[in-house]
Amino acid sequence: MTGLTNWFLLLLGTGVLFVVWSWIPLERLDKYWPWNNQVGRPLLNTLALTGAPAVYAKAMNTPYPVILVPITFLITQYAVLSGRFQKKEFFIAGWVMVLTTLLIWFWFFLG
């Protein structure tokens, strides 16, 4: 697969993942998953919205993968921090997202 086709599929897949992921009613997870709080939700969002594109990019040897870092960071930041009005929850969720993102990209580039 060429680099341009690979990037097109990666960006299209990331967009579709973001839209489909936004349809999941996280409030309903409270009954089934006890970690649905300011730590668990950002962790799950970051793993899905940053981890999945990173795994695809690594598996397909996407050229210039550093371009994907700000794209996934902004998408994940919007998904994790939108709608958080309490300062404490916003702070905790933000740090969970940043640390998880750093670990994912550390694994990507050095793993």
C-alpha cells in the first residue's frame, strides 16, 4: 500500500472511530464497570482514540507517523475533557489522558 493510501485509510478510520465512539452511552457503563469515573473513562477513551490509530500506523508502517501525534491528541482531548465542569475532575482526567498518551507514543516510537 502506498503512503498516501495508507494515510487516507488511517484518517478515515480515525474519524469513523471518533464518531462511533461518541455514540457509546458512557452513563450506562456505570452499572457494569466500576471504573467509570474521572480515571477510568479518560483511560478508556485514550486507549481507544489514540491507541487504535497508533497500532494501525505501526502495523502498516505509515510514513511520517509523527503527524498522527497532534491529530490523535486533539481528538482525545476533546473526547476526554468536553463536558467536565468540576475543576478537580477536569484536572484528574486531563493528567490521565496526557500520561496515557505519552505512554502510547513512547511505546510506538521506542517499542
